[in-house]
Amino acid sequence: MLYQRSSALFKEAQEVIPGGVNSPVRAFKGVGGTPIFAKSAKGAYVYDEDGNRFIDYINSWGPMLLGHAFPPVVDAVIDKAKAGTSFGMPTALETEIAELAVSMVPNIDKIRFVNSGTEACMSAIRLARGFTGRDKIIKFSGCYHGHSDSFLIAAGSGASTFGTPNSPGVTQGTAKDTLLADYNNLEHVGQIIEANKNEIAAIIIEPVAGNMGCIPPGGGFLEGLRDLCDANNMLLIFDEVMTGFRLAKGGAQELFAINADIVCFGKVIGGGLPVGAFAARNEIMNHLAPLGPVYQAGTLSGNPLAMAAGLAMLKSIDADKELFNRLEEKTKYLHKGIETILNDSEIAFTINRIGSMISVHFHEGEVLDFKTAANGNNETFKRFFHSMLNQGIYIAPSAFETWFITDALSYEDIDETIKAVSEFAKS
Ligand code: PMP
């Protein structure tokens, strides 16, 4: 495949945009080479500026559950735009999407819309702190909750009491309130709680991790966190920015039958427009301004175009009783296909999958936390990535990302993908 025009555009972009991109992973830094510049997308495919077609397994990093340029979403946005693009006043549309979201997701009474997953998670921990009157939070190494200061904390080797900033600009003052635990390690969480008695407001977690590749929670892990939160008057925050409306209509809460205290949304809930949201029971949500003292606001929050896209998306999901079964079956088919081929090769690998989230980790043995995810062979991943790309399959340009399966994907597309894996394995 040729990427001449993408190369030229990338060069030009780097003059005026840091690294040529508005979000770092897009730059292909982890895998090398030139990022492809998207021109358009439809259904399961994205087309680049050079006229190449790719089967898309990123899907805008998750939102396109029903495929690119999904007609009900596109029509809703065009229609709304004609009536004005922002008012800074309440609209009936906001109540309509809120009512639908509250009806689809278990255990929430009220929802507040924001503009990104970052904002949702940032606001959720402020609310948890305001509600409990405590400062500290527990997050898990390898989980990503957006780029607000409290979450940009890397695992120190001890990964226990005090976090250290992994980005310059995050102060030690902020970092010390983020306590790092190992994913799928309840004992570790218990130790951290013991060492910080009555100081922890909340545990925030991706109920299925997608930001260290896909890592599902082990049996009893989420239940254990729920128990620990109850026993220690801490809130459990599910960051469902990836899993919400993707793993089930009611997200991970529904799939695992576990109630979180605050739930964060992004990606699918906006149908591809900039939307995030956080939600909880009345007793918690009523602490939020203007009802309560915890402040949170946004000029463009509840933007009519974004709400129209989100509403069209949620309505389509709500109406389609077979959607999650179809997604599961397609992803399982892809899983089996890749597994069969790699099993016949010399390549060490582990495939993690749950619902329509799947990752190939180039690591032998279980991948259940950041340490095991980071043990994957990055050289193999890089070769895999470029081999797939050159065969017209677009997966995330980083081993630390899940793949997102879209309902628009056909079995022929999946067969083409499996064939590409087979070419990679041969090479
Ligand atoms: N939480 C999770 C689980 C995410 O995957 C992401 C983004 N990938 C975020 C939060 C941040 O969302 P956004 O990029 O919309 O700010």
C-alpha cells in the first residue's frame, strides 16, 4: 500500500500541531511509520487520503459500535444542525437522552452530560470526594481514565501507598492522593485500604480494562471491590467509557451484575460526537451543583448535535434485542480464527476477549494486569501491526489498546482479517 499523501499531510501537520496529531497515540510513535490520514469512513471501513480502504478495528477508539456514518446518527445531526448548533440553555433533547440512558443502565437515577470521557472521570472523583469528605482515590496500574491530573499516575515499583506523577505538570500534591493498586489483585487493594484507613473516597476502575490491551476482571474481583467499598464507606466508580453500551445495554454493571456507585460514560454514548457523562443514584447526584455544593459545568455540555447523535445511537441499541449476541458471535469467530492460526505458529500469544472487546497479547501465559501486559513482545506487535495495516486491516497502533468490534463488520471482513493474520504468521 502507498501512503504518499498521508506522509505529506503528516509532514505539514507537524509544523503547526505538536507531533502532527491532536491525541498522542495517533502518531504511530509506538509502532513507527507514518500515521494514515483518514478521509472518510462508512460501516466497517475507513478510507485514507491515498484512497486505501481498511477494515477498521479501532472504530474511533470505541464509539462506532454500529459502524461509521451510521445513518440514524448522521440524519439526526444534520437535522439538528439546521435548528442551531448551541444555545447554552436547557433543551428537551437533553431530558430525552437522560431518560433513555437512565432506563437502560441499572442502578442510576440521574446523569450529567459533559464533553469527553476525561471530563466524566474527573468530575466523578470530585463528586466522590465531595460526597465522602475524603481526598484519596485508588486507581489501578494500567487503567486510563482520561488525562486529568489525578489519573496521570504511573505504577511505581512498589505500586502501593503514594503515586508519583508520570507526566511533568502533575504536582506531587495531586499525585499523593492517587493510590495505585494492581489490577485483579484484591489483596493488594485491601493492603492499601488498611494503610489509609478512613482517607479513601473511592476506587475507580475500568470494569474490563481496555487500556493495557483487553484485560477482563478475574472471577470475584469486582465483587471483592464492591465488598471492600461497602466495608470501608468508599464509593465504587466504574469507568464505563469503553464498556458502557458496548458490553451490554447496561454496560459492565449489567454484564457482571454488580452495582457501582458512580458510573462514567463516553465513546458510544455520543455516537461519535464529543460526549461524556457520569451518573449515580439520587443520594450522590444531588450533591452536584446547582442542587449541592460540588461544582461542575460546561459551556457546550448537552450540546444539541452531540445529544442528537447520542440519542439516535442509544435508541438504536435499545431497540435491537439481538445486537449484543451478534457482537459476541462475531468477536468469538474472530478470536477462534486468530487463535487457530497462531497456535500453528511459533509465536507466543494470549488472546483476551470479552463481548466485543478483544486483544492479541504477544505474551505466553495469562495477561491479567499491567505487569503481564507490559511483558508482551513489542517487536512482534510492531511487525504484526504493519503487516495487518499493509493488508488493509487497521488495528490500534499500540499493544496497550483493545480492539473494538463493530456490528457493521461482516463475516467476510472477519475472514479477510484472519487471512491477513495467517500471512503475518507465515512471514
Ligand atoms: N476512560 C477510559 C476507560 C478510556 O478508555 C478513555 C479514553 N480512551 C477515557 C476515560 C478518556 O476519554 P476521552 O478520551 O474521551 O477524554
